[in-house]
Amino acid sequence: MQGFVSPDPQTEVSEEYWALVYMPGRNRQHYPANCVRLVDSAKAARTGAQPAQRLFPAKVAGPSKSSKGQMLYTLVEWLSPE
């Protein structure tokens, strides 16, 4: 995946997390931290999903700082609904 930096096993930088991502569309690879709510498990992400309110379950990596100083999460994968 272009632009993706794999997690470093010796640090806690860019770890992978289960999350709920709020976005009008699901066609981006990077999401601002204020649009990402981390949850404990894939099940919690699927349970908390509200597609009508544009809240989608996903696995993300991050956070990382963009060139403009914004904290971002990188999409690893969208989770399918339960």
C-alpha cells in the first residue's frame, strides 16, 4: 500500500487499532484523529457502527503527524458488518 509505513515492533509508533471512523465517504486512506474513535475490539467496532450517521468500523494504524502538523490515522482495512 503506497504511503503506508508498517509498524515498528520495537516501538509503539503507528500501532494498529480497532476503530470507528466518521467520514462522509470511505474512499480515503488517511483520516484526521478527530474523526477516529478507538475501541477495544473488532466486535466493538462492528457493534458501534452507524452507517446512516457515517460511522464505519475499521482497523487503523497510527497516529502519525502529517506534513501540515495534523495527527492522522491510516486505514488498514474496513470491517464488514456483523
